[in-house]
Amino acid sequence: MEKNAIFAVTIIEVRPFRNGWQVYESAGVQPVFLSQRQAIDYATCRACFRSGEIRILGSNGTVERIIPFDETDRKL
């Protein structure tokens, strides 16, 4: 592997949205779920084969929890 290789890091946010929870991955990828658990499960599936973190935001926009993911979390 090259010494100065740059790796992409994915940030997925789960945030309150109207009467549900929005998973924000990028512009155009913003599904809304009724429960926070559903939103986190969806974000976890979207995170497979990547490195980064899922940020759970509160109603005031602050990060309440971070779920890191990387290649060591993957199961074959």
C-alpha cells in the first residue's frame, strides 16, 4: 500500500425530522423512518464495506452518540 494513500471516511447522520428520524448520507440520500432504531439499522446497512461513523444527533443538532465502523467490524 502506498505510504501517502488517502482513505475516504463516510459520515452518516441520524437526526430528528418532523415525526420521525432522517438518515442523512448525502444530498438525495435522506430517507425518513418512524423510529430511531429503524434509522440506525438502515445507516448500519449503508455503512457496510466502508470506514467512518454514524452520528446520532439530538433535536438541538448536537451529537449525542457516535457509532464508529471500519473493516474490523465486518462479518463474512
